[in-house]
Amino acid sequence: MKKILLLSFIAGATLFAQSATQLLKDNGCMACHGINTVKKAPPFAGIAKRNSRRSSDPKGDIMYSIKHGSEGKYPMFSDTKMPAFSYLSDEQLSTLADWILEQAPANFGRGKSRGRGMGGGMGKGMGRGMM
């Protein structure tokens, strides 16, 4: 009997969990963000890449920005302010953050240089080797 109740509870919780796609739709995220395209706000692929590069806790930072809003984090979008979505649960925030991080470019993080301008250009960038 305990096993049946536990399985029923797990199945019920799974049915009520929202997908990232549904959360994006329900909260109008795609009105301002594209996946790889620039709209009113940075594309999700860019958000994933930037947070993965610059943060020790990219998922936590993305969840915080969604929950509390964001302004001035991306210079190209300095005139754009993302509203706070403080009503979202931690589970919903986690689902969205995981989905956003999955949008990072497929080749991101592979190879020696991660595109940070730290010597992957054969010594000709940033004034090195230029005479």
C-alpha cells in the first residue's frame, strides 16, 4: 500500500510540474528574448554563454535575475529592464535556468581556448606581435 501511495504522489507531482516551454509561454519570455536571435533583450544562448563564463554559480545567477529582475547586466541592452518574476516557485525558476543554460552554443567550452581572448589568436590580437 505504501508503494502505491508513493508512486501516486510521484506521478501526481510529475503531472503538475511545468515544462520550460510552457513556463516561457505562460510568462511571455519569448516576447523579449529569442533563443539565438536578438530582440528587445539578450538571446537565451547569449545569457547561457555569458553566465557560464563569468559566474561561479551560473544557474543560481540566472534564477536570481528571473526572480528579482535585471537591468544593466548586458551593455547592448542597457535601456532594457527585465521585470521581476517573484511569483515563480524555486522549482519553476530551476526549470527555466536549466533550460536557458542548455541553450549555450554547442561548441562552447570545447578545446583549449574558450573564446575569451586569452591567446587563441596566434599572438596577433590585442597588440601582441603587431609591429
